[in-house]
Amino acid sequence: MRHALAFVILGLAAIAFAPMARAQNLVQNPGFEESTDDGSGGATTTPGWTLSPGFGTSFIFTDGGTTQSGGSANNGSSWYAQFAATSAGDAQSGTLSQMIATTPGQYYTVTFFLANFGGPHNTFLATFGGQTLLSLTDQAGDGVYHSYTAVIRATSTQTRLAFTGEQDPSAFGLDDVDVEAGPAPVIGGGLVSLGFAAAGFVTRRLRRRRAV
């Protein structure tokens, strides 16, 4: 009986610690690697993404880590989206967006990497279905990519993922965008990290869900 009980416990432990299959990334061209160089070391369009008018907002191809901002892509890749301004006086916010197929009521985990290659003046706003994922204003630059994550509940079958940025003296770098279905927030509350900013971890407390 003891041997049988031991086998049951070991079997349950194996199930508990078995690696979970990674959910599918719903973002097309998440690292902008499908971009095509237009001969200038960059591109003005990339598959899957829509770029609204915004002076100085562009996709920049990095070659040996050298760009107009002195920045580079995240994790050694070649491409990233750069929100840059060639003239601080004329700078306007540009929005990069993509429609994501979602299920109403389903929770989605949104993750992206953002680097600030310069100081103020700058603004950056990330939204999913109109819900704010991250909002920055006049942040000091450190040139390092930081990961930002938020869990958002979808309300429609098509959800707009959007990034709006303005960086007057230099550029923001956006890379490796990921949207995956689940997991739902833990019942009973807890903290969901919205990423690491210069001031530290920014968190949002989830409201307690009423038990059914």
C-alpha cells in the first residue's frame, strides 16, 4: 500500500512540474523581422502593422548596432520599430498598431520590450482594445530594453493593439511584441506587473472576482 501511495504521489508531482506548452503568439511579425530594407538602412512599412502619420516615426534597420539614435534591436535581432524625431520642434506622435483576433471575455497577456534612447521631452502610450498597458511622460533614457507585461480582458472579436510614441531628442525602440491567450488573473487578487520603469516596478492591483 505504501508503495502504491508513493507511486501516486510521484505521479502527481510529475504532472505538477511538467512544462506547460507555450501559448501561440497572436501578433504577426512581432519582432519586425519581416521588414524589407528600402536601401536606406530602414523601412517605412512592415507586414502586419499599420503606421499612422507622425513626423519622424519610422522602422529602423540596425547594422552593427548603429542607427540615428545610437540604439539597436532587442536580444540581438536585426529590426525594431523606432519612434524617433528628426526635429524636436516639429515632432508629432506616431501610432503603430495591429488588429488581433480575440475572444470576448478571454484574458490576454500582452508583453513587449521598450527602450528609451534619450531624455525628455518624450511620451509613450501602449493600449490594447483602448485599455492602457503603459503610459510614460518625460522619462529619462538609459538605452536599455525593459520588458512590460499586462493582463487584459478582451471585449470584442477584433482588438486593436497600439503603440503611440514621441521622442523629441532621440528615439524609443519597440521590439518583440507578444499577445497570448490567458492566463486569467488568480482569484482572490494579487499583483500583475506592468513592467520595469526607471522608478521601479509599476503594478496594478486586480479587483477581487466574486466567486460563482
